[in-house]
Amino acid sequence: MNSLLRTDIKYLKGIGPKRAELLDKELGIKTYYDLLHHFPNHYLDRSQIYRVADLSGDMPYVQLKGRFVTFTTQGEGAKRRRVGLFSDGSATMEVVWFNRIREITNLYQVGNEYILFGKPTQFNGRWSMVHPEVDTTTSVSAVKGMRGVYPLTEKLRNNSINSRTIFTYVQTLLSNLRTVNDPLPAEIIERYRLIGALEAIKIIHNPQSKDDLDKARFRLKFEELFFLQLNIQRYSRRRSRVLNGVKFPRIGRFFNSFYHDQLPFELTGAQKKVIKEIRADMATGRQMNRLLQGDVGSGKTLVALLCMLIALDNGTQACLMAPTEILATQHYETLSKLVAPIGVNVKLLTGSTRKKQRDIIDEQLKDGSLHILVGTHAVIEDRVQFRNLGFVVIDEQHRFGVVQRARLWAKNSVPPHVLVMTATPIPRTLAMTVYGDLDVSVIDELPPGRKPIQTLLRYEDRRFEVYQSIGAQLRAGRQAYIVYPLIQENEKLDLKSLEEGYETIKETFPSYRVAFVHGKMKPQQKDYQMGLFVNHEADILVSTTVIEVGVNVPNATTMVIENAERFGLSQLHQLRGRVGRGEGQSYCILMTKHEIARETRQRLELMTSTTDGFIIAEADLKMRGPGDLEGTMQSGIAFNLNIANLATDGQIVQLARDAADEFLDSDPDISLPSHRITSLMLSAIFDRKIDFSLIS
Ligand code: ADP
Ligand code: MG
């Protein structure tokens, strides 16, 4: 395996330096190993030959068998092309080459039988195929089974590297390869009944049956996920051995007096459970890194506060960081009101904190009289120095990755405990992968008395009715959000529709006050407008998705989302969470134009049928694929899955995780001689510059 990993692809027969460069640039294939791991993305049955007469519009790739009737060279300059008229007895089709014209002229003859492989396209009612792969019938009948179709780029095709070429390279390489050292440990191969590495690679490139292919795929997916899990787990294990946390053995004055005298309501069972988990963690002396997931409105803030109070009881300071100034301010106001009676000193630090106030904060942080610092990213700037920081809460930022977390460690000689809170539910398989280094707590219960939000899908033709129902809510003293999409590609147009929307709303509801926010505003202006709505000096807030995270206005009971079809499911869920935060019945109205695609309608209908964030997140992952889900790079496990799919291979993720766990139990440092190849492979895949064991 090791020499495969190192041997440059240019040394393979038929490749050479020029093609090697192209393969690297276009597909990232640098070494023999990379080539063997460039897998087909789908397969065709080689025995399946289509007839030209039977072609239809939706066929991706087909095989045809027949003869060329004539060849001509047409056009001039850039339009020059070689055109062959191909007939299989059922009909004729044009086959076109735009380059390599001289070569093609010599290569293919009228009258010989060929098998063409390519994507048929229709033009003016006639079928044609551009740059197909062409095989003589004799060369094809020699290879049986299924034919792999490799992912390629246009540039490669133009340089006559097609699926067939890749196949040939792979076969050349495989024919010279007698054994490979299996990167998976023998005991794992046996326990999970996997086929060997070489066998799997041979099959995946040239399967003889569907059964074989399934076995090969399983083995290769397992391998990929196993290494991913191994990487995550070895770091989290090492970290837990190396990094001691501040030990919080005590529950004391702050916690007790708040819990017994100030608690505004009875905690939900889920809140209690989570606080217990966190407490247990903080009492061990191991540094805690915990992800707290809880749907919008589930009461994460109170959990954070109670944990911060435990930190104070043990003589340390705490800090809460929020993604925006508005949110930080809101947290600051909530928290300072709650803890004022028990004598806890809370301060707010953001980008717009005045110098004089900053100086006070700096001083109190240093002498320890400031207990809780709430703020934006400003709190992790290097100049912010605590006397003894024991506990950090990061709110609504599941994107807060390992590198950012690392900056927090530097703030104390012993790294503080970290609680990352998010309302964006992360599907289990993804959490296991991306957040494998975090422990997870879930608040799976809403405070009592909440009425589930009613979600309605409405087309443009019912706009009047929608406005009437907003009117009814406003008359009852409630507030409403109206959200417009703002999409980068066409900012000007989007902004125009937002501004028009704002004008329309003002005209439609002349006796109500309307606030207006979008991301392009100056921060002060934004905060001012937002503040109007938060303080009920405005009844309606017209905005873009800037209100997405965390804002808490319990009196707002209606949310209208314009052009809902332009939002992803998770984003809709986040937005919807801005209502339903008080005791009033809340509504979320998804507005769309009439003609939307079927999948889009299904997506929106899912929103109307459930408010369960986990169901929505799973569906989102299935529809969009994990590639869209941010945070993978930032959370410190940059990876590119080659064959496994986090959305659909959840079961294999679980198996691979268990396997990695057992493996590390048996050989924590991966130092046994029998695990040498596994260890080499692990460092080859995850060749990192930073020692994540110390910072994650
Ligand atoms: P989120 O989890 O979305 O951050 P918050 O912490 O903002 O939720 O809480 C949402 C609302 O629920 C707040 O107004 C908060 O005061 C209230 N709340 C929190 N816990 C409880 C509880 N146990 N019982 C009743 N209301 C609660
Ligand atoms: Mg919150």
C-alpha cells in the first residue's frame, strides 16, 4: 500500500508526464493509489445494447452496435469536425468529433462493426453522439460483466481521456499488482466479514455481478468510514488523557440561591437531564467539550446559565458568546435580569462597546470581580484576558470549529469547559462524523404549554387572505415577521423585491408600525430597526434571513416566508423557530408562486406536516447531501468521502465507529506490529499540520 501511495501516476504505461498532470489537475489523481481509488460512479450492463430507433430523451449513457456508413469532414476553423453516419439497422445517427480529426480519420473505417458508448442527444429530431467511446466488437466481447462509468471532466474528454481510458489504466495497474497490504486490521476484516482490499478494488472496477459489486462497495465504504472514525477517536481519546479540565466538585451559593429562589419556572425533565450530564462531566477533571442540541425554544439559555453558576461556585469565571450583536445583547439582558438578585456581575462586550466600558471590563476580568462576560466574537480576541476562565458557552454556532475553540484554550492555563449550543439539529450520522470529538446532549422536550406552530403552504392567489389573517393577529396585539429571501447571485434584484415588499406591507397595514432589516445595512441601523421590533415599538418586521438565529420575541405569532421555495428545509425550520415562543398560537405561512416543481412542493409539505427538527434535518441531508452541510472542514476533520455517503450509509457509519472503538481499545496508540499498515494509512490520509489532539 505504501509504495502505491507514493508512486507517481506518470510512471504507468501509457500515461506519461503530460497526461499525469492533466489527471492530477482534473481529478486529483496523483499516485497509483489514487488511480485505484477513482471508482466508477455507475455501471452499465455490458450485454445491454440499445437500438438507435429506441433512443429516448432521458437516457444518460447507452451502448449501440453497428457500422459507419460514411465519414465526412465538415466546417472550418474552430467548427471543423469529423462526422460519421452510424447505422445499426434500426435507424441512423450522426457521430461527431471536434478534435483529433486526423487520428479519428485513420482509426475508424466504413463497414467495420463497432460498439459505441456515449450520451445520445437529439437535435432537430435527429439523434447524434459527440465524442463517444468506440470499441471494436472483438475487444469488447473479451470483457464481460458490468461496465463502470468513471467520473470525468470535459477537459479530459477533449484530451481523449474517457471512461474506457481510465478503465484501461486501472487494468494495466492491476495486472502488475499481485498483492497489496490490506490497510484494515485482520481482526476487523474477520469480525465484519469483509472481502480483502485487492479483491474489492478489482471488483469495483470490473464487477461480474451485482452481488460481488455490493460486497466490494460495502468493504470500501467501511474502510473509508473506519479511517474517518479512527482519526476522530484517536484524537478525542488522546485529548481526554492529555488535557485536564478544571474540576468543579461543588454546587454552592450562586447555583443554590438561584435555583431555589430565582428560577422563573420549573425546569423541564429534559433540561434537568442535560444539566445532570454536564455537571457529571465537569466534576470528573476531564475537560468537557459538549454539544447541546435542542430545538428552538427548548430553553437552552437557562441550562447554560445554571451551568455557568456552577462554574462561579467553583471560583471561576464564565463567558457566553453569540453570533450577532443583537443576540448577544438579548442574552445579556435576559441573564443580567435573572441573576441581579443573587449578586452576579454580568457584562456585555461587543464590537461597539465604548473604550471606557471596555477598560472597566478588562480590569474586572483581571481582578476576577466580573463573573460572566457575554458578547460576540469580541470575547475571544487575544486582548481579552480572564483571571480564571472555567466555562465557555457558545450559542447558535455549530460552525464554531476546532480552530476557534482552540483560541479559547489559550485563555487559561487549564482549558475551560466548552458547551456549544445549537438549534440546528444535526442528523445522527453526521454528528457521529463531524462532531465525533464532542459529546452530545439533547433537549428533546419543549417547556409545557407551548402550542405547536401551525404551518400553512399558500400560493400567490391567496395573498389577500394571508394579509387578512396577519391583520387579525395584529389587532389582537401580536407581532408578525415577513421574511424575504436574499440570494447572493442577484443581490440588486433581491433587494428590490425586499424593498417593494416593505412598501406593500406599509400600504396594506397603514395603522401599524413596520420595521425593516437586511444584511446590507450598517450594524447600528440594523440594531435600531431590530430593537424597534424587540421592544414592540414596531408591529411588523420585514426582513431577510438576518433574523434567522436566536432572536426571542415571544409576542410575535405570525411568520410569513416569501418565496419559500428558495429556502432549504433547515433554514425554514430555523426561521419558523422565531415564532411559537410564547403562549399564543403561532402561524408560519410559506408563500410560493403557483408553479413549483414537485420535489419543491414535497419539501414544503414536509414543513407543514412536522415541527420535529430531527426529521427535517434528516430529510434535508437526504435531499441535499452532506456536501452542503457546513462545518466539516472547520471542525477539524477535513475529508472527502470517495465512496461512502453520510446521508445513506448511516448503518455503515455506526459499524465503522464501533469497529474503530474496539480497535483503539485493543491498541490505543496503534503501535502493535500487526497494525503497522493501518497506522501508516491513517497518517497518509490525515496528514495534518496542526496537532488537533491538543485543541479539539
Ligand atoms: P432556545 O433553546 O431556543 O435558546 P430559550 O432559551 O431562548 O430557547 O428559551 C425559550 C423561551 O422559553 C424563553 O422565553 C425562556 O424563558 C422559556 N423557558 C425556558 N425554559 C423554560 C421552562 N422550563 N418552562 C417554561 N419556559 C421556559
Ligand atoms: Mg437560544
